[in-house]
Amino acid sequence: GREVIQLHLGGGTPNFLEPQQLRRLIEGLAGHFHFSERAERDFSIELDPRSVSVEDIAMLAALGFNRASLGVQDFDPAVQQAINRVQGVDETMAIIQACRDNGMRSVNVDLIYGLPKQTLEGFGRTLDTVMAVRPDRLAIYGYAHLPHMFKAQRQILDADLPDPEQKLALLGLAVERLSAAGYQYIGMDHFALPDEDLSQAQRAGSLHRNFMGYTTHADSDLLGLGVSAISRIDNSYSQNPRELKEWEARIEGPELPVWRGLELDADDLLRAELIQQLMCHGRVDGRALAQRHGVAFEQYFADELQDLQRLQHDGLASCRDGVVAATRQGRPLLRLIAMCFDRYLRAAQQPARYSRAIG
């Protein structure tokens, strides 16, 4: 009976499903959940422009989707050949236009920096091409090279990958170009036009970040469906099994398909709020936050503030009168600042290196 204000189909490429399969899925969900009829509801889907048609977009809009996220990565032919993902500019632009023609109120484009064969010149051309059609949002993700986990990546030569300095320069280029084009820098990997919902939420102080990225629905529980999906209900996290067979067995049996979970304690909630404010607004009033949680900021986070001094020395962060903030240079590396306050990383003794933060 609870109202569903946000629905997101992602975790890969949902349009791998045939249109009728997608229709069956959405209608099935609508039979079990109360979908909101409010204008501000967000029903979004991730799409691969290479395997979706203009007619498919019309069907998705008819099903209620009003946001679409399109994977591009890079339009440079050399990069596309290196990652075995050849994707034309015209076909991608046609899908963006179809989303607009069918009334979708927001189109997001995903780009990736740090790919093999990627150069500042080539990535700059991709940025120019994408900015010419003014997508409402852009996400600029860092490529994570994990050949031990992903078999397809074993074909990529280490020598073709940009080094950490080149990778940081690619991110810097994106921040510079998009900011100059009028996009508001939301944080880390997201940009949005000034009148877009994310930008308005950031200015109003109501921006939130969860597993799916930045969102305007901070007060909502998150229910994850499917293999490996993560949920947050009240002050607990849970994750579904990561293997298909185990997930299917749980679904067919009497138990919920939950593989593992975590109940947040008082320390988790304090750190979550601190990191949330850093990620969404680039700053946090540590003393005010700690006071709300009944602790003394400087004493409670003495070790963390010691770690932060290295970032202050490098000009990436500042800490004055208990206010921790990212500098202009540190905004693209917000993850580095947040990592100082992550006790799970500290327990694992994982140092916060720049190359990890932009990965």
C-alpha cells in the first residue's frame, strides 16, 4: 500500500528484454505495488542506444518512463575498437531526440574516462559532441580495470590504459568543459543543467545520494529486486544473492532472497550523514552534526582529521572551526575526502590513494 515515487531499471541494460517482456514486467510490478501518479515521480531506465529503436522509446514512455540514461562511454573510434563497443553518433542522437519527442522530462548520458587508447583530444571531441545536444544530466564515470573479475577486460593491454595522472587530467577536462557550458557540478561524477531536478535539489539542500547515484528522494526507502540488488529499509541494508541459481532458489522457496544484511548502529548513522553531506554539498559542519548525535567532533574524529591533513596540504580540502569542505580542486575527488571518515576502509587498512579515488 505504500506509494512508489521512484522506479529504476538498471544494473546493466534493461532493454536486453524484448518490449513485450518489459511491458509484462512493469504491469506485473504495478499489480503488486502502488505506483505514484504525482508529476514529480521518477521512472527511469538505462538504455543501450545500439539495441533500442525509436519505436521502443514510444513504448517505454507509454509504460510511464519519464527518464532515460544512455550509455555512450566515448565516441572516439580508436577507443570504441579497443573496448569492442562500436557505437555511432547518429544512432545515439536519434534515441536522445526520440526520448524528448515522447515527453521524457530528463535524458542522462553516461561517459567513461580512463578507457584504453583514450586521449585528451579525443575525449574532448566526445564532450563537444554530447554537449551539442544538451542532455539534462551527464555522468562521467571512471573506468575500473579489473581483469581478474571481468573476462572481457583480459583482452585490454595495460599499456593502452592512461596512467593515474592522465586519468585525472581527463576528469579535469570534463569538469572544465561542462562547467563552461553551463552545467552545474553536482558532485563526483554528476552534472546537470541549472533547471534540472538535481540542480534545484542541491541548491535547496535536499539532494541525496544512494546506490544509484544522486537523487531528489532522500526520505524514501529503497527496495532492490533481482540478482545482487541492494535494499535500504529504515536503518538496515540487505543484498540479494549475487549468483543467479542461488537467487532463483530463494525466490522459489519460502524465504526472502536476502544473502546478507547490516543493521546500522549509532556510529554508522553519524558517519553516513557526514559522508552524505560531503557527497551532496561538498562540505559539512562537523560540529553541528556531531552535536546532533551527542558526540564531540574533534575528539570523536581525531584520527580521521589527522588523515585529512594530507589532503589539506595538497590543497584538496579545508577544515576550519569544524567545517570540512572540498576546495575547488578537490571537488572532483570528493570520494577521497569521504574515505577519511569511512571506518570500514580504516579497519581494512586500505589507504586512500588518488588513483583509487578516480577509478
